Amino acid sequence: MAESTIWWLLAGTAVGIELMTGTFYLLMLALGLAAGAVAAHLGAGTTPQIVVAAVVGAGTVLAWRSYKQAQPSAVPANANRDVNLDIGEAVHVEAWNPDGTASVKYRGSKWAVSSASSGPLAPGAHTVVEVVGSRLVVRKI
């Protein structure tokens, strides 16, 4: 069996395992294994094939890791407008209870409300910033 065939089998196995586990880093390592196969096709010896596979695999993993770290962290689902359409909606708080909660009428029913800010609680218009279970977390407009 040719050395390039072994490299391609290893790359295919890494892709197959990635499809089962969902680990994107295995795709980066599969690129390194594919680079080793290309080096074998070009007639490189065993040592240069291994070096090429290691450098390309490690380089793509490090490049992907630095790219992911540079991206802003995702907003949690309970505060993400793309997941919960209540985020950003306006509610009117008539009065706050002494324990820092209130009850508002929203979408045809009563909802429990708590404040996202730690300052003094004032009645009036508020914006929903998060939904925790059946409780709206609001901020004064």
C-alpha cells in the first residue's frame, strides 16, 4: 500500500470521527493528514511527510483556536433576542413590591417581574432584558 493511501485513510478516519463527535478540531487535524498525503504524492520521504502533517495540523488548530478566542462570547439564550422574542419588548410597571418584584400584565397574562439594575426601583416603562423561567427581568427605559 502506498504511503499516500495510508495518509488519506487516516484523514478520512479523522473526518468520520469528527462527524460522530462534532469536534471541529479533528477537521483541522484531518487537513494536516491530507497535507501529509499530498507530500507523499509529491515524493517526499517519510520524515518530511510527518513534519508537513504535524506543521499543517498544528497550525490550523492554533489558527482556529485564536480565531474563536477573538470572537465575542455568545449571549445566553434567556437574554438573546434571536431565541426569545420577548427580549427588548416594553412593559409598564405600576408599582414595585418591597422585595424588589412586581407584577405586570404582558401578552394577556400576569407576569412576575424583577429589576436588572440594583438602583432605586421606579414605576413606569421598562424594557425586558432577560426571561428567567416565567419571570421577566427588566430595565428602566
